[in-house]
Amino acid sequence: MSAEAPRTLTLRPVHEQWPAAGWPPDENDLSVIYRGVSVARITRIGNGQAAGEWSWSITWTEIALRFMPSHGRASSRDDAVQEIGSRFSTVPDEILARVKVGRVIPARTDDGNASPA
């Protein structure tokens, strides 16, 4: 990976990532950010049989489609981060190069239309 776009992922509470949404502060509901773009989410499960576990999902569809599964549960926040990080580390450089700070540049087909990953 070039120095231009290191594979650094940052956790940020969703209420800080999208303040206009008006979500209440919750340190157990996190966006995973790559170069200003939300690429995944990690949430602590609050109720039911899985209460206390962590749910993780890759939300950037261009890379989520490359993994099965692209979501799951983990016993801790650190384990959920590890699940996302291990998948993200395998995303080809040419896909990550389309992430400019704060936005994704879609791939183009020969006819100039946006293409799926």
C-alpha cells in the first residue's frame, strides 16, 4: 500500500460521525472510518440471548460483497475490530485508491457508467 492511503481504520461513535441524525451519545455504537468514509459498524448487543456480545458488519458495499460473511458477532469489541481489520487488510489497493478523503470515487466502465465492484 502506498504512503498516500495507509490502511488505517478509526473507530468513531455514530452520534459523532453523523451529528445531524440526532442519535443519543452511545460509546457502544461505532462507525469504522477509513479516510473519512464509514466502511463498517460495530455495535454492542443490548438485549436478547446475545446481549453483551458485539455485532460487526462491513457497510461499504463495494468491499462487503468480497467477503462471506461480511457481518457477524464477536465476544468483545476488540474481537469485532479484528474481524473487520482482517477482512479490510485483503481489499485490493486499486479499490482503496478510489477512497479520497471523505468520499468514494466510483469505478467506471468503458461506457463511462459507474460499475459494481
